[in-house]
Amino acid sequence: MKRNRTSPSALSRRAVVGGALAAFTATGVASGTAEAASAEETWEPVPIPEQVPVTEYQVPVSGGGSLWCWDTGGDGEAVILLHPGSGSGESWPYQQPVLAGAGMRVIGYSRRGAYNSVAGTKAEADTASGDLNTLADHLGLERFHLCGSAAGGPVSLEYALSYEDRLHSLTVSGSIMGIMDTEYLELTSALQPDPFGDMPVDFKELGPSYRGGDRDGVAAWLEINSRARTSDAFAQSPAHTITWSALETLTLPVQLITGDADLYSPPSVMRLNAGHLHDVETHVVREAGHNPHWEQPAAWNRLLLHFVRRHHGGRS
């Protein structure tokens, strides 16, 4: 099944907020290869840009499931966006037109149990990374760039561990990365003491500067979150046990991004994980929490585009 439409369903409901900055004029990136913002530069809310037309699909996967997918099409290199656990394929309105406008084929989808997808039967379900490979086959992709945010990060790493040769590059944003080393689990647990899990989702996942500075943006993010999980959702079995030693086997270019106010993966934890990757660069997005792609989209988009352009057509 497929149909054409201008944008994912919720995007038109996003209110336009003050400070209508162009997509690449906002700043707020530190570290890595990007230039740090000067002290005089001030973050302002960024309105969601007009979306480009997409084709929607329901991609069949094992166990009677299907993945809702949207695809901008085109002849450019493909980038697949893996959503946070608090979101779905709807989570990328700030990225869809900007990446497409830069000449890329942009693809987003909802994993099993997320908005507009069908989970199917747990006993017969493939792994999340196996589902991603099915989707890539369905769309006729030989190689592509992959970007996983938050809970999408472990899926992207599992995919890289299984199908590294199919990726031009990997970006992991705002993610604890699913690492299972005992030392790491103790560390991340200490960062989330009780009653952290019971706190409001926007408190846990959006930084205080964003929550205080863009109430309309918070409302739009919460609207997507409210329908992100479906009633048939279940946890899929992992394809790999992700450990630091497993990360050390990867040779593809990896970019790690986090917000300076990320309660799950603060900059120090991101750098700890970076120390176990062969070809890696790290970036900290200022005034952002666990979702810098939403909170600081101009800075985040600039990082992603710079990275994939340097690895255009393969590894540099």
C-alpha cells in the first residue's frame, strides 16, 4: 500500500512560534568539527518548516507486522531516521524538508508498536534491526546513511553490527546506546534514580531551556508523544548484545551527538562511549536535552549534513 501526501499527519498542527529563523542560521553547537556559538548568539524557537511531498508505505514484516514509512524519494543518497522511544515516524518534521532540500532521499518510519505501524505477533517477529533491513530491501536501498535518536540508537548500532557494509555512515543522537557492560549499566542507573521513571516525559526528554523558551514546541512534541505507542506494542528481542568491545569492532564513520542538558546521555557519557569507537567524532548541542534534533534543529541538521557530505558515496 502506498499513497502520496504532502506531510505526515500531525505536522500541520504545529503552531508557528516567534523568532522565525532560517534553517541554517541558528547556532548552538560545541566540540567536534562544528564551530561553537559565540557568547552573543541567542537561541530562539524555530518554527517547523513546510514539508516536502512524500510517498507513504506500509512495509510488511515478519509475524504479520507492518512498518509505516514515508519517503521523499529522489536520486540523492538515502538517509534513514530512527525515532526515539517517545516518538515515531512523525518525529522528524524539522529534518524532512531540510535534508531533502540538500539533495538527500529522506526516509522515516515507525518501528513495531509505534504510530501507524502494526506490531504483529511477538513470537514470530524479527529483531528491530532485522525489520530495518527488510525495509531497506523493500525500498531498494543498497547503501545508506543511518541516524538513530535515543531508543533508535541501539537499533542503529545493532544494524551496524549486522550490516556494516551496507552503511555509508552512522549518527547516534541523544542515546544511552543500549550498552550492556556492568560498569556502564551502573553508571546510567545512577543518572536515573527513583523516582526518575515517574517524572513527566517532557521533563525527562526536553531540556529546561527549551521547555521554558518554546511552550508551543513542547506542546507539539507532546502531541506526537501522545500517540507514539500503539496498544499492540511489545519489546523485540535484540540482534546483538551491545558492549564496548562490540563497538570496538566497528570501522565505519560514526558521529555521536548529545545535548548539554541530556539527563540520559550527558556529554561525559557520550565521550566515554566514543572512546570505544574506531572512527568517531562527537558534538554537544547547547540548550538541548535528550531530543536535540527537535530542540535545536538548525544546529543538529547542520551537524548531520556536514557529516554525511564528508562521507558521500562511501567512507573517506
